[in-house]
Amino acid sequence: MICPLCGFEYDETALDCHAACPMAQGCAIVCCPNCGYQSVDESKSALAKLLRRLLKPAPPSASRSKNNEPS
């Protein structure tokens, strides 16, 4: 993963969550070891996956281009 704030590249799977956090077991937050910036790990968050699918631009389809051609 590359940190969006500082650009540091790190392996998010090798990071441990803070033991004092009450959500340590199911936490989907990843902290950059270089600057501490927190981001959501999309592989652990169902909400992030859903939003990514909903906000993904739809690919252009062939049926749309045929319907829009002048006759």
C-alpha cells in the first residue's frame, strides 16, 4: 500500500493494530508507519467495497452507441 499523504510504501498486512483499541479485532483502519495517516483497508471493510462498486464508472456498452446513432 502507498500512503496517500506521504507516499511511503508499506505492507498493510504486516501491521498490527493497537492493542488498547476496543475494536482491535475487527478494525479496518490502517495507519502509515511513517507519518501515522489513517486510511480504510478496503479488503477488510464491506462498506468500503460497496461504495467502491457503487461509485465505479459504468463501462460504455455497445447497445448505447447503436441507439444513439442517427438514422
